[in-house]
Amino acid sequence: MINFSGLEFIFRFLPVFMIIYWIIPSTYRDAFLFVGSLVFYASGAKWFTLLLLGLVFVNYLFGELVWVMPGRRRKTQQRQMLIAIVVIDAVVLIVFKVLALKVKSTLLPLGLSFYIFKMISYQADLYLEKMHKRPSFMQAAAYFTMFPQIAQGPIMRFTQGWIEKPTNIRRRTVYMERAVSLQKIEDGLSFFVIGLGMKVLIADRLGILWNEIVKIGFESISTPLAWLGAVGYSLELYFDFWGYSLMAGGIGLMLGFRFIQNFIHPYAACGIADFYRRWHATLGSWFRDYVYIPLGGSRCSSAAVIRNLMIVWLLTGFWHGGTLNFIIWGLALGLMIVWEKFVVKDLIRRVPLIGHLHVIILIPLTWVIFAITDLKELGMYFTRLFPFFGTGVAVNRGDFGKYIGIYWPFLAAGVLLCVPVFYNLLVWKRKNPLVIALLLVIFWVSVYFASISAGNPFMYFSF
Amino acid sequence: MLQILRRIIQKAPLLVLIVFISLVLTVLALVGRSGPYKEYSTQHGRIPVISVVMRGIHDHVYPWSEGPDDKTQKDGKDKKEDPASSGKEQDTEAADAADQDSKDQGGDARDQAEGGAADKADDGKEKEGDQAEKPEQKGSDPMKVPETSCSKVVDAKDYGVADKSYLSPDDTVYNTDKEGLFAPNGTYYSLQEVDDSYFSDALMIGDSRTVGLYEYGEMADLTSFLARESTTVYDLFDDDEKMEYTPKGKESKERTLKDLLSKAKFGKIYISVGVNELGVPDTKDYYDEFRKVVEKIHKLQPDAIIYIQGIMHVSKKMSSTDPVYNNKAVVQRNKAISTLANGRNIFYIDMNADLCDANGDLKEELTGDGIHLKASACELWHKFLLKNAIVIPGTASPDQ
């Protein structure tokens, strides 16, 4: 049920939840969102729900203390409170990450890194007085736990969901209400279907290609197949995550929230830094607002900027996983961004093609580092990508032809969707009967694939 | 009311269409519960009923199809539903064939095998037989099969993850064929080393693992392959199951096993399936189907040596976490199919001893995904086949 592309979610949890959510009075919606999200979380994370509940209470209490802090030394005490709760949250995250790494991978609670980041942003926004109104317990609890975002983000800000900027109507401050409408439901559903199609019809299919390469063994793939694998894996990751984010955003819209954009055509970016403003944008902006800018951001000496960038990227690497390859991945990206910012900045401005080539060539290579946790295996994959340092073992020269022959439709669809115009057209023309028909087909074909491959031990795997 | 509905349709056509189709499919699935979708009954409740219609489409079962009784049962699902009836039918058939053979050959076989060496070998076999849920003994004569004709099945460590429903009960009895299912005479043969020319009249039948052997085992120019990813013993003689046939060193084309064996002649036939079938509950049922396949192959190629290849074990990482794809299940299946060998023209060969560690887990360095041999390790399989071959004196040499 915890999986958006699973049938139990699509045909059981989501419709039941939505119907109740729409018919109850709006004052109860936050409470219902909180309870429903706990049920959703418990179905996948079991006992870790208690940890989530504990964190919800502790974070709400600290937030309250910051809000009501009286007296002259208010700011200092608020600051101490903020530091205390951020340390608590960070320690919980680190402890579970280390446990998962050193003891057993199942010890990492589902979505922990996402909801901890939401909690930290909540505390920081309270401290920075970005909230114009005191959050209620139900609002905070619903924000921390809301099911569309709990497993894989996006990392929405509290102010994006609840307390929007106040507007003055007849001299009275009015806070924007979260409204549910048929229009929002239809739009949300459209985004959900597009995301579902990306996940099931592109990402899951391309996932099989990567499995095939793992199966062969990296030492035995031809160089063209190694590059095909890097491109295939990059596209798989992109459509898996973008698809998920669209589904999450679509559900959010159905609930009355605004659409949270997490991917803004990253592969159309001009340069690595630009790529990461568009890729998992809510994580990037989180690091920008709560780590990079507090450290001084770009408004300091070059050395300090380089230090800040490397800290951010080291943390980003660690956030994605504890093994050394993720640290290398983060550092490599940090170095690339430093290189772009300080060495080739003017060149890219004059010849944007160089920035685009950075994205198209370097990013898939960084995803290879991301994909392979064993460093020896990772080294092997790179010697196949760049076959100057050694030859492969038992390489079948026909492997590229075989796999491109099988996977070209998915690769082609993926590459097309990397070009912004196709996706934008789909969203822009979503009221067109032809697009509605297309979305309907995408939905049912996705459900078909999900039906025959999920929860069916007979189709469990095909060897 | 009508106006509200019209407004909803205008404002949210996609929502209306999805909800409407969902309702129709749900009704169809519910109505067909006792009809075409009867065999999916075990899944009712566990998964949304709508997916039954989708799975039906995948299996070519539609709301207007007739009930499951009229449908040809062919895939794993059917087996789960009705293992008893298909098993029974097969037992009778197989028992008839076995009886016929023991009448013809049994006496000879026993006479021939009375020797000291064979007796010694027998002890080992008996021990293995005990583990293999005590195959039925015929009469008081012990089986005399040279030890080398059948490699030992490496026992796997029990990680406690095996799903019981995929295993047969401990007291399941397999009809042993060591006494001679369609055996030509009473002579038993031992495994020996051969060179690559041995494979020139052989056919390798199998699933993705065999596809790996074809692509990476340096055997494509030595022998013929008929393989397809995800094929199973239940599919081998299915008329719809077209597999990739690559005659020695030539271009591949799609053929069914039945068609190929009816038209071409092979001296040796290697069968390597079993990993996809682990998801089909019940080893007994798998064994029965395997027996049926061996009989059919023999009928079409009476002079061929049939090699039943033991299912290769999976890695520890896979075996210790997967309730279906684990070595406990593999060992149980191997013990069952090994009893089909007769030591005369049906042989059981098992390369696990060469590829696994002391616990019986496939060595991690030989596999990328825990299930398949890496390309660089396929040569080990080729070498194993070279070292474990049967040469029957008097049969035509493969090059002729």
C-alpha cells in the first residue's frame, strides 16, 4: 500500500481516503490527514510509526516553546531551542543511518530522511519568523506526516502548505485557505497519471536493463553497453523519481495544496549547478536555505564559497546513503560545480553548448557512481566505460545490439521526455480530448503492468 | 441532479472515465468470480479485485471466456489451484511407463549391477536417497548405480526463510526411476571427461541461465541451443512456447521444442530449468511435470542421452532473504528430479559442488544478481560439462 504505483494504493487507500477527505468539513481535514497518513505509514513502516509519532510530538513542543518564548533574552533562548531540536533531529537521522549501514538495512525507517528534513525546516522557519500565524498541533502533525510526501518527498515547506502569505481584505488580515475543488482534483489526477506512466512504463522497464548488466557482471560488458547502461540507469532514476514526485504533487493538489514542483527539466539544464537547481529541487533549495546560506553562501571569499559548496555536497552525499560511493558522488559533484563556478563560468556563458554537454555526459557518469556501492565493482565499470586501462573478460561483442533492440522504445520515450516541450505540451493541453484519451490509456496500461507484476509470486521474477 | 452530473463530466472527464471503467471492471470481476475468474479465487481479498481482470487479460482469460475447467491448464497458477488432479493423471501415466520398462529391462539391470564396486557406490546413493524423502524402493533389490553417474546434491543451509507453501511436505514420495525408465539395457555408465567435439550433436535446453551459457560460455560454436528467458518445465512442450533455436554456430530462429525434436536428431539433450518454477508451489508437482517432459523427449529422441541438470543454487544474499528463491527450495527440487535418472540413458548432473561454498550457497564472486552466473563465470559451467559426460560405447561418434 505504501507504493503509489501499487494497486492497493490506487484502488483502495486513495479513493477511500479522498472520498472521506472531501465530504468532511474543512476544519477536520488536517486531523483526518494526520490519522490517514499514520495508517498509510504504518502499513509500510510498521513499528517505526511510533518513532514518527514521537518525533512529531517533540518537534511540535519545541516549536511551541520557540513561539511563546517570553522575556528580554528571547532571541538567544529561541536560538538555543532551535539548536537543541535540530541536534535531536539530526542525531536521530544519523543514528538510524549508521544502524542501517552497520547492522541491517531494514533498520532505516521508511522516509526518515524526508520527514526529518521537513521537521528541521519547520523549526528554522519558526525561528526565522517566516510563519505569520502560530501553527496548531494538527497542522504541524499533518505537515510532518502527510502521506503523499512521507516516503520520498518532495520536501514541502510548512508555509507552502498551510500559512501562505496573509492578504489584507478590508483592513483585516486574511490567511489563504486550502481549498478543494473539482478542478484541482482533475488536475491532480492528470499529474498522478503522468507520473504513474513514467514510473511503471518507463522507469520500471529500464530497471530491467540495469539488472541485466548487473547479471552479466561489469567486467564482461562491452564499452557501448556500459554507456547504454549509464544512460539507461540515468533515465530509470529520473523517471522513477520524477514520476513519484508527480504522483505526490498530484495527490497534494487533490488534497487542496498547491502543486509542489520537484523536477524542472533537469536534463535541459546548462551546467551541473543548474541541473541541481532543477533536479529534486526541494532538496536542493533545502540545502541552500538551511545549510549553504547560514554558512555564508556565495557572499564571502572564494575559499569560503568553495568550502561551503563542498560541505553542502558532502552532506548531500551522506544524506543519500552512507557508503563511500555516495560520498565520492557528492564530492565529485561539488568539484564539478566549483569547476563551473570558478574556471569555466564565462566560457559556458559564451558557449552554452559546453554547459549542456556537461549535463549530458558528466551527469550519467555521476549516476554510475551513485548506483554501484562496491568500489571495486565501480572501478570495473569505469574501466569498461573508458577501456584504456584494461580489457574485459568474456565480453560478448553483440551485447549492445541485443539490449538496444529490446529497450529502444523505453530509451526513446525517456529521451523525448527529457526535452521540455513534450511534457509541457501534455500538461498545457491536458483538457484536450486527445490528451485525456492518452492519459486514460496510460493509466490502464500502467495498472495492467502493475497487476501482472505485483503481489503475484508466479510473476515475481522472470529468469 | 442531471445538471450536477453534467457539470462533473465537463469539469473532470478523466476522473469520471477512470471511476466509471473501474466500476465496470470491478463488477465484471465479481460477476466472473465463479466463472472465468474462478482460478484466481485465492487472490480475492488480498489484492484489489480489479487486478483479476488484468491478470486474466495477461493469461488470455476474458469476462466472456468459459470457466477454468474448459481452459487448457498450462501455467503455474493452474498448478496451484489443482495440483492433485494433474498430478494424479501424470502418476498413472508415468507409473505405466515405468512398469513397462521394469518388465522389459529390470531383470537385466539387477543382474548386471551385482559387483563389489557398485555395492560400495550404493551406500552413498542410499544416503542421498534418504535425504530425498525416501524414494520408493521396488522389491527388496537395492539400486546399483555407480556413484559418479549422479553428482551429490549439495545441501543448503536452512536460513529459515523458505515459504512452506512452496515446499512439499516432508513425507512426499517420489517414484524413483533409477531402476530404469525406458533404459535400453542393464549397463550403468560413469561420468567421464570429454573434449569439445562431444557437444557437436548436443542440444542445450533451458531458461535465462542457459541463454547466459550460450552468450558467454564460449559454446555457441560447439553445440546447439534452444533457450528462452523465463521458460519453465511447464512451458517446454507448450505449442505457444517458441524458443530461440541456435544450431551450432548459426543464426538463431524461433522454434518450439516439440517441432525441433520431431525434425532434427540429437545425440545428447541437456535440460536446465527450474529457477522460474520455484514460485510454483509444491515440489511434487514440479517433479511430475519434469518426468512428463523427460518421457516426451525420450519418445521423440529415443537414442539421445538425456541430462537432467540440477538447478544451480542461488547466492547467500538471495537465499537468506527470499522466501521463494532460496537454496532450501532448490535442494528439495534437485533431490526430487535426481530420482528421474537411471544411470543408463538418463543422467542427473549437478554442478553446485563446483560453484558453491561449504554452506551450499553460490559463491558471491560468481554472480552479479545472486541468481545467474556472471558472464565471466559461464566458462566454469562449460568446464563442468566437459568433465561430466557420458560416453556410451557403440553409439555413433558425434562428428558422423
